[in-house]
Amino acid sequence: MHKQIIDLDSWDRGQLFSFYIHEMPIVMSLTVDVDAAPLVSFAKRHGLRFYPAMIWAVSKVVNAHDEFKYGWDPQGRLIRWDCVFPSYADFHKEDQRFTKLVTPYTEDLFAFHARFLADKERFAQDRGILPGQPPNFFDVSCLPWVRYRHFDVHVFDQGRFLAPVITWGRFEPEGSKLVLPLTMNIHHAVADGFHLSRFFNEVQQLIYTMA
């Protein structure tokens, strides 16, 4: 878990960061429809589950950009992780509860998928938040029961949670597409509308490469 301590005085975003942390704490939330059809087809061809494949796709884009990898160390200093891992909900149909798991990200989709399945099996009897999870995480969840138009998550932590919160809903067919609503919440201190928009564009581009 390598990280870098950020010096606000020398950081080119230092002034903006301080303003949006101390003067006007803002979390931006945006939902964009993406075409999941190529990823669904890829998963079926290779015997993969869609949920971990989609987690891998958003993790790949998140880890490609510094703005999504900021956090705080135990001393309260701003840091940027070299790599962040998805913290996702594993839903259990039998009791309608979930387990919050963190699977280390790797650029190899098949390796990540294998790790996901191993973690899912290992903690199948656990529920809730597991102890000892790594601090370099971002949040992922899915609402596969509905295709929504907008989804917003409020993190009540005095406006200091910097990691992305990513959610998607049920995909539905529209012509040749499988349209899936994808949402990101991100603190304005670390990202602007440009960075938020780029995330969705790059997730879509990545999915299209899997056709």
C-alpha cells in the first residue's frame, strides 16, 4: 500500500482543495447511461460473472487517474495512494443482507475475477463490514433490481470523504444496446466536472474494446 503525502503549498490543486474542504464542501453526483452489451457478451463468452467484470472495469479507470486515489492517513495528512481497491457489497438472497468485501485490484481481468470468487466463497457466512479491510479503497455497489435515472449517496463525515462512490443499476435492452445507469459521487476538492465526465467516457471506451 504505497502512498505519497501531499504538500498543499506545492500541489497545483492545493488552493482549490482547501476551498472545497473548508469553505464550500461539495460532493458531485452524476449518472450516465452506458452500453454494457459488449461486456455482457464478453463475460458470457469467457464464463465470467458480470458483477465482478464490471467492478474490474470501473476499478481500471479509477486507478488510471490520480484524482480518484486520495485519502487521509492516521495523522490526518492528505495522501494519494498508488493503487486503490474496490470495496463492494456481496448480496445474499437467502437473508437479504450483504457482506462488504475488498478484493485487491489487478489489471488482469481473469485474475481479478478469480480473486473475487475466492473472496466471495471465503466470507460466504459473514455479514456486514469485515474487520481489517485495507484503507486504500473506493466504494462500489449495485442495484440490479431497478434501472434508475439518478442515484445519490450522502456520506456524513464532515465533508472529508475523498474516495469515489460508484453505483450502477439494472441494464435493459434498447435496440442493440444494453443500457446500464452508472453513477459516481466524488468530492469537488479532488475532482472537477471534467474528471467526472472523463470517468464515464473511459468506462464506455473500455467496454467497447471488449466487443
